[in-house]
Amino acid sequence: MAESVTAAELRAAFGRTVEERFSHRLTLNVPGRGNQKLTQIIDRINHDDELYALWLAANVNAVERLGMTDHGPVHVKIVMNIAVKLLRMLVEHHVEPSIVANYGMSNDEAEVIVALAALMHDLGMSVHRSNHEEMSLFVAQGKIRELLDGIYDVGTATIMRAEIMHAIIAHRSGGKPLTLEAGIVRVADALDMAKGRSRISLGIERTMSIHSISAAAIDSVHIENGEDKPVRLRIVMSNSAGVFQLDELFREKLSGSGLEPYVEVEALIEGEEEKRLITSAYRL
């Protein structure tokens, strides 16, 4: 079980003042693979104090005020890297991104869309948890415009901004992605679950419950080439209680994402005693 953490302990680790919190600033990185526009945009983001402050504000509301899980810089960095990796794997298996199919753009633009949507999907948490997905659109729109400015012409940037905002809103509960890129961001958000990083809301003072036990049971998430489908998501658990995490959260995120034809999910339980509880791989 992960150790309990209090708001005071979080402030001690990451600071209280704005200056202290900025001193722990994370640097974003994603392999460019020749995508110069994505590399340029990530560099702009790494020098954007306003955007980083919004991530900090989102995380203070989520963790310190509401007792939820991480919704700040660490979370969005993880989601971005998962999303870009998923997209690239699907493209390698000849799955066509929606921006390519509908607008004749390139896979590079699809990467920019999933990266920016992943990074901005929780910006609305800086305002409030309630309706934060809709609020994220309000907060993110101007920032997306700034980041794309001068890299794309106005028409292209406008279409891409709309696609990014669609991916942001589609990550909410009951969201219905209409694009491959939006489905990828939705699934990537749910995959930030290893080592207790559950996307299910948990209190700061973690009591022993099926939620906390299940979250702590997820050891690692591996994204690999699949056997029957292009991508295999291999979830390694230390305890069979982790199955609850998959049923409670991940199944809902994957269902309706549009990624069902391309993704196979396998959950494995480590340890001899747990192997006796579940004798075969659990598949969604």
C-alpha cells in the first residue's frame, strides 16, 4: 500500500510559494523523430511560465484542496508521452489519424494535436473541478493559438486548434471521441495509473478501501506491439485487487474511444499466491 500523504507533506516536498514551486519545474521532452514543428512547440512550452503556472494551480486545487490525485505537470507529461507513443505505434501499423483522413494533413500534425491536447486536457482544474473539461477549453484556447502562431498558417492552425479542443472535451466521463487523436488522449489519460497514480479520486488521507488497494496494486503499464491488434497494453499488478482499477476506470475510458479495434489489454498478477487467484490473463 502506498504511504499516506498530507497537503503539508506535499508543500514541504514541492514548496509553498510560487517561487518555490517553480524551482521544481519539470522539463517536457518527447522524441522528435524528425517532427521539427513538434520539437519547436515543446521548446516554446518549456519557456512558457504562464502555462506552467496554470498546471501548478490545477494541481493545488486537485491535490491540496480536494484530496484528489495528481493533475499537474507530472500527470500531463506522462499523458503526453503515452499519447504520442500510442499514436506512433498505430501509424506504424497503418492506422490513419483523423487529421490526415479528413484534412489531408500529415502525421506530424496529428502528433502536435495529441501532444497539446494531452498537455492541456486538465487546465480547467486551475479554476474548479466542476465542469473542468469545459473550463479547459476556455483556458486553453488562447494558449493553443499562441503556441501554433507562426508555425502554421491561420487556416491550418484554426483547424488544428479545433481538433485539439475536441480531444480535450472528449476525455471527460461519457465523452465520445470523434477522432483517432481524441480517443488516444482519452485512453492515455487513464493509463497514468502505475504505482498508485490512479485517475480515480482518492482522499489525501488514504484509508484502506477497494479504491486505494486497487490503485496501489498497479505496478507498471507497458505499451507494446500486440499479437492480434496493433497495440498491447500490459498492466502488471502485485495484487488481484488491481482488476477493480481496470473495471472502474480504464474500461470506461477505452469503451467508445474508437481505439477498441486497435488495442488489446492484458493484466498480469505477479506473485505465486495471486497466480492461484487468477489463473489466466485478464482481458478486456
